[in-house]
Amino acid sequence: MRPSTFLSAGVKINCHTNEPGGTPFREAVQKDNAPDDEGGRVPLGDPRPGRSNVSDMPGVVIVGGGPAGLTCATTLARAGVRVAVIDREGLGGRLVNADQVYDIPDVASGTSGAEAAGRLAEAVVEAGVRVEFAEVETIARAKSESMWTVAFGSESITAGTVVMASGSRPTPLSVPGADRLEGRGISYCPACDGPLFKGKDVVVLLGDEWGADETVQVARSVRSVRALIHPDADPRLERHLDRLADLPGVSVERDVVLRAVLGDSVVSGISVAVRGEAQTMATEGIFSSLRTTPNAELVADAVRLDKAGAIMVDEPFRTSAAGLFAIGEARGGNAGTAAEAIADGRALALQLTRGLPSAAGSVQVG
Ligand SMILES: Cc1cc2nc3c(=O)[nH]c(=O)nc-3n(C[C@H](O)[C@H](O)[C@H](O)COP(=O)(O)OP(=O)(O)OC[C@H]3O[C@@H](n4cnc5c(N)ncnc54)[C@H](O)[C@@H]3O)c2cc1C
């Protein structure tokens, strides 16, 4: 299940919706990417410096318009590289779901995720990046073995360099009852679905660093929230918990492991272990912020993945397949922050514009 869209300040914000697009920046992007006078798309250029006008040479295709992909695209485009970003949901990635952001350079703490993501999206538009709203369905070697063909919708682009900036998605719960009651009281997008649980008593399962932010958003709509912290939760979660301290109707419980989801046709409770002791808790809704799964399946046959399913890269973000790079939450060993995704995007772009020696060579990873 993918979460739904939500409205913020009267604007439809993309929030990992089932429908492509839906971002406030989509109209601007479509205007700026209108076909040229000859009715065709502006072709991608050669990523090497000084070669951006070589219109018959492919450049860089970036899969994913989250913080990593947007930053990479803007930096490349400003250096004269012809670059395309393809995103199935709109621009901004998971960051648009943040109520308040922290630790992102040049962004004041407390800024909304939508605003922070919006700045990255505007920069992409201003830099003249070609943006496509579509699901990338395949990434395969082109006839010329040094190139990749990226297929989306009825189109495809063949380029020498492809960047996987495809991020991650919430990992579905795998306990008994979760499959059966999916969409019947279980949500993986607290930011999107909180209002659907208006006036109800719910639980939020906290595992990653951003669970407190998501709890704050849920608490605005519901009657009560029990924030249940997994014993293996990211230790960085602790520093955000003070945001929950004075929230009415919110309680925090530690060392809680979900064992089963209970209910006939809709969620009515959960079975948990609290500090090892079995308990049943009544609840009308479950929001999971436990962990995420990298969006790496597209290239699973082409590159090496780590145990978590993320794309293995070496220092300059090279995968085990020449010309294919991975940045942000799609790559192995990432910290799960926008700050790092942005840093990845910028670092890779700078390396590509300087002519990364390995861009066309096979590399050994891991
Ligand atoms: C509630 C919340 C609060 C947060 N707060 C902060 C914070 O304060 N500070 C901070 O540094 N970080 C924060 N984060 C984390 C931050 O949002 C992520 O680390 C960051 O968005 C990761 O960026 P990314 O570009 O790697 O991936 P993503 O943001 O996941 O973007 C990936 C994009 O790829 C697209 N995509 C995937 N597969 C395909 C495909 N096949 N075809 C086309 N498009 C595809 C997706 O649609 C998505 O838009 C928060 C996260 C959440 C959920």
C-alpha cells in the first residue's frame, strides 16, 4: 500500500501518492519543459565539461526527484550538463512529509519539509533540468554496451550515466494480521493519513529517526496517540522526543515489539511485547514508522545490493555496473537523512562534471 496525498495550505502536495505528480511545482516544471519550437524534447548532452552543446550525445538520467536527485540534477545542470530527472510521484521525495526539518544546511530548523523540498524543486526548474513525472519501469544496457536505456511510460532515454536516487519506502509490517488488515487501519504515511483517523485512539510504531515528527502530525487529528518505541530504534530518535513531551493525548512507551495486528474487518488492537512481557493494546489505528526498504529493485539484476537491499557503492557512488551510480537513501550505508542525500547529490554531480575517471569503467564493489 502506498499512502495517499494530503492538502497543505490549500496546495496539493505530493505525499507518496498512487497517482503520479501532484506537486505544487509540477505546473512550473511542465511549463519550463515544454517541447521546443520543433515540437521535440531538448536532447540530453554529454556530461563532460564543455560538451553540453553536443546534442546527439546522451547525458545523465536521474531516477528520483527527492533531495538527492534534485540536488544532483541542479548541480549538473548549472555546470552545463544536460540532465533529466524522472519521478513517479512528484518532486521532493520523503522530505515533503516532514512537519519540521532539522540539520539541513542552509535550512532553518523548524522549516516545513514541503518548504525545504520546494526550494530544491525550484532550483531544478530554474537550472533548466528536464523533469518527467512517470514511473521508471526498466533500466537496461542499451545496444551500445556503454550506455543505459531508462524506460518510463511510453518513452525511453538512452544515456551514458544513470543515477539511482530512488530513495526508500516504508517497510510493510510482517506480523500476523498485518497483511489481512492493510488499508483497514494500518498506515505507512502518518503525514498523509493522520486526518483519516480524526478523533480515534491510535498507536505509532517508532523505529527510525523521524518517528517523533510523524507522531506530532498524527496527534493533530486523533484523540490519543501511544508512541511505541522499538528496542532497536535509531538512537538519534531520542533527541526528537522532547517534541512529544507536552502534546495533549500523547504518551510514550519504550521497548515495545509488535507481535500481531488484531481485528476482524478493521484494526481493533495489537498484540505486543513490552520489555518482554506479552500485552494486548486496544487501538483503532496503527501508523508504522519502524523502518524503510530501499527502492533498488529496478537495478537488482544489474548491480550488487547489500543485505538490506540497498545499492552497494564505493566512495564516488559507483555501483558494480559501469555508468550506474547510486546516491541518497537508495545506496547502502546511508544515514537516512536529507542532509546526507543532498551532500551525496552535490558530491556526485561535481565528480561527474570533473570527469570521474570511472564513469565509463567497470568497478569492483564490496
Ligand atoms: C517525517 C519525516 C521527517 C524527516 N525529517 C528530516 C529532517 O528533519 N532532516 C533530515 O535531514 N531528513 C529528514 N527526513 C529524511 C529525509 O526526508 C530523507 O532522508 C530524504 O528524503 C532522502 O532523500 P532521497 O532523495 O535519497 O530519497 P527520497 O526522498 O525517498 O526520494 C526518492 C524519490 O524517488 C522516486 N522514485 C522511486 N522509485 C522510482 C521509480 N521507479 N520511478 C520514478 N521515481 C521513483 C520517489 O517517488 C521519490 O520521490 C525526514 C523523513 C521523514 C519521513
